[in-house]
Amino acid sequence: MKIIHIGILGYGVVGTGVAKLLKQKKQLLESRIGAVLKLKTIADIDTITDRGVDLGSTSLVSDANLIINDPKIDIIVETIGGKTIAKKFIMDSLENKKHVVTANKALLASFGNDLVKTARNNQVDLAFEASCGGCMPIIKSLKESLVANDINSMSAILNGTCNYILTKISRDGSGFEEALKSAQKLGYAEAEPSLDIDGYDTAHKLAILNSLAHGMEINLKDIHVEGIRNITPVDIQFARSFGYTIKLLAIGRIRGDYVEARVHPTMISSSNPLSHVDMSMNAIAIDADATGQTMLYGHGAGMMPTASAVLSDIADIARNIISGIKRRVPILGYPEDNIKPIRILPMDELYTRYYLRFEAQDHPGVLSKISGILGENNISIKSVHQKGRKTNGKVPVVMITHIAKEAWVQKALKQISKTDSIVGDPIVIRIEEMDQE
């Protein structure tokens, strides 16, 4: 039976999970692949700590170059993370004609076009199923299962930290800081959580998925990104009373010659399946022309779910090696010559519905002044709600708009904020409903 040698760069949580699966599932993998997947070497700066894995004949070294330059190693798995040394190691591996598997969405979103070019030049594979949605087979679905479909839109919950926090606020009435501390205590959030809660982790994943869905160059810089820091129990309660749930969504959608690409808190109908994706779970709903709506759901992170996705890439590459072929499936789902620089729709050009909440002074004429400014900016109000009074005399005023242009809404909010009727910044949450298509 053919032996395929594997090296792992990074022996942290994910690297340990990959090593565990390669060791524990050895017989299952051999029976399914028809080859021996031999973990030859692991490289990590910490060669002392016991990870609870019986490495057997596998070497644990501190020098990554011992893997990158090893002529016997066929597949290199990068689990270091980050965009500095990991980039160098992957580039060096590809240039040494090693196939590479990675879960590094930040690196792919920022430098993926360069990595794809390097892999092409060296006729090797670069695989990254674990980069988006953990164990959910999103990458393979877009590259292979939906190959005969034009992808109309994608709406996804892709960050378990944010989803856990929003679930805690919704279920328990917790404030944002209290929910964040709970997420950190359970290991869902990092000590410095800004990458997650400010939406950037989700944007990294959306940049990758857009490329696979539409045959476009990976474009992170033009994605509109907002996080969840300003979401309060008050807004979640209002949303529930209107029949909505608030989720941090990654939204990708074809709009003529453009692709909509945005990440922000979003109100969705409580009948939408994504509204029931709670705690740290992830999900993606894909609308395609032949299949209609499909949805994937699962753990978006964690040692073993992520390792499972990494192993699926290893298995695909191993099967190619056995068959004597390379690059059977294009890295981004389209042959490199067919990938185009499709533009992302400027956020100001977005048309959607809006939830607006103002803290208004309790005196006559405030409501008419707000409504007047919105009307002057072509924004039609569907409903207005005033519930309760605060002890300092300010009244929460909530408005739901009909479909309006983002540029109109932002202009109106600036004008309203300058009046003496409003205290603080208005809260704006976009609304997504099926009938907006």
C-alpha cells in the first residue's frame, strides 16, 4: 500500500487535533483512501508540552524547515495561524512543490491571490476546507457540489463567538460585556476578542466564499464590516416584538455586474432557519438557481471539528497522489485564467430596510422633526414605536423603514444627530427578508 508522508507546522489546538485523527483513525483512513497516511514530522517551538497524543515514530521538532525541505513529505499542514511566519512557511512549501492544507482564513483573505498563483506556478494543491465554517463542507459544496449553479446569494453565521454573545443577550438579557466575559470563560472568545466581535473574522471568511461562489479574485478590503459591540438587550427585545432575531451575518449577493459583500448585525425574520442557529454554532444558507435554497449547519470551530475538515483536504490530495494527478479541482473552483476582478458594490448603493432607534428628548414635535428629515431624504417609514420612558426623561423612539438606499439613511441620520432633539448616536440595524430579493 502506498505511503503518503505528512508534516504538520504548528502543534497547538488544531495541529493536535489533526495529529489525533491521523493516529486514531489510521485504519479507517487507510480503508477509505487506499493508502497509508503517515504523520512523519511535526514542527512547533514548544517540543516539551504533552498534548496527549501518542506520536509513536512521528518526530517532534522545533525547526519548520526540517519539514518544508524534507523530500519525503508530500503534504504539509499549516496550523500556526497569523499572516507573518505562516505566510513564509506556506510560500516556501509551495515553492518546494509540496501540497499544502491550511485553516488560515486571515492569511487566505489577505494574500490568497498570491498563494494561489504560487501554487499554480509549482503545480501543487492548496486546500482550505477548514478556513470557513469549521466542519461544515462549505468549500467543497461551492467548488464541486454546486458546480452547475449560479450562486445568487449567501447568508451566513460564521463566527461562534458573536453568535454565542448574541444568544446570551437574547436569552438571558445579559449586557454585551457580561456576555463577552461568559464567552471568554468558556473559551469561545479570546482574551483580546476584537477580531471576532468587530466582524473581521467573519469578513475574512466571506472574502474567501465570494471568490469560490462567483469566480472573482479574493477581495477583503472592499467588504463592509461592522461588529456587535453596540447591540443591546433593548434592541433585541424590540426585534423580538417585531418578529425578528438579530444575528451577525455575512451576506454575499449578486447585484448586476457587482457583488454585494457585507458583514454586520442584521435583523432576520424569526421564521428564517438562520434565526434558530444559537450559541456557538455556525450555518450558511446558499441560494442557487438550480438547487434553490440549501443550508449547512455545524460547529464552526473547535479542535476536532476543524481537524475533521483538515483531514478531508488531506484525503482529497492523497487520492490525487494515488491516481497520479495534480490539481484535479481548481483551488478557487474556477481555472485561474477564468477568475475575474469582479467589483464589490459600494455600501452607499445598498437598498434594504432599516431598524432605527433614537433616544429622544421628551418634548413636543420631536417625532415630526425626525420623520420630516427622513422624508426629505426619500426614506419612507413603515412603522413607529414608542415604548416606556427613562427616568432621565428621554424616550426611545423606534422606526422601521421601507426599502431605502444606504446613502440616504446615513445622510438623514447625520442631520438628525445634529438636532437638539436626540441624545447620543442613533442605533441602525439593517433588516433582511426574503421578499427583498
